[in-house]
Amino acid sequence: MEKCLHTPTLVRPKDGSKLETLIPVLQWEQPALIYSKIEVSTQADFSTNTGIVHGLQPVLAGFQELKLGSNLDPNTIYYWRLTFLCSGGLDDPNARQGGSSTASFITGSDGNILPAPAPLSPAEGSITSGPTFFRWSPVKGARGYLLSSGSNGFFFPDFVNGTDTEYEVDFTYSSGHYNWSVAAYNDYAVGSFSTPISYENKGIAVTIPE
């Protein structure tokens, strides 16, 4: 199988870095549009993964970054890399494949884990329609919040940066039962998530003109 002509350059964390966080921001330079995924592991050969933190999908050329949405283990050596397809489709056996170099970093261990915010709305058992407006109580020391919402085991995290304690998610055409919870994060880690809240969204009826 042919190799790619260009490979991404890992920018940060630099190889061998000692960090003060459990949720590092991974940064890299990408030379061309490629299908890429990011892998993080406690093993240099990636035989044990914490999971693919960014699935295989098209990413544009240029500077890229990804903030981890879940905490890594404290005071632990991790390795990270990009693997990718630079030509052909996902199901093309002749697609050219490649990979970046591997960099390592050590996570922090002395930070503060924030308590969970109190969810305010939607309330347990409530019924909404159309776009859903989430609200929660502020947490002292938070740099932002991580909202997790979804249904049927599929949850979609959204980072809410800064001091905002409300966020709108567009469920305009998606009726059904949903759960949501929220956590505060600081520079060190994502804090505890609130107890999941269940609610129903009716969606918006679409009338087709005769």
C-alpha cells in the first residue's frame, strides 16, 4: 500500500512535556485535507488505548487543535499520534495511509476537581419542543462547562467556554426522550457531572403545503 507524501506535525504537547492538567489540548499542523484520527495511549506501541479521542473524519489543512473532554489519569505517561488516510475513501483498499510521529507527555497530579453544577432546566420529566435551552447553576473557579446530552446511549459533549451557564441545542426535528448532565472544568480537569436529567422533546411539526 502506498504511503502518504505529507504527514501532520505534532505541535503540543511537545514530546516529553510535564503538564499541569488532565485534559490537555492536542495541537497539530495538517498539510492537506485528510481523514484523520487521534489516538492516546499509556503504551508507546498503542497496544492499550484510552480510546480514539477523535474518530476518522475529514480535517482541513492548517493548524488544528482538540481539547480532551474527559480526564486522563494523574501523574501518568501518555503517548499520542495521528493516523490517517490521505487519498481514497474509507472503504478503498488502495487508499494511501500514513501516520505522524509519536509524542509523549506526563499528566499533572496536584489540581482541584470541581463539584457538579446544579441542573436547572429542562427539569426532570419536563416536556420541551424544538430547540432545547439548557441552564445550570454556576460553579466557583470554573473556566467553562461541559454539557452532555443525548439519547439511546449516544451522548454529545459540548464545551461552553467562560462563565455562561446556559446553552441552546437545536432539536428542531428530533422528537424523543433525552438525558442531560453538566460538569464544570478548570485548567486542571473536568469536574464531577451532575445527576442525569430525563426529559422529552416533542420536536416541531412540519406542515407540508398542499
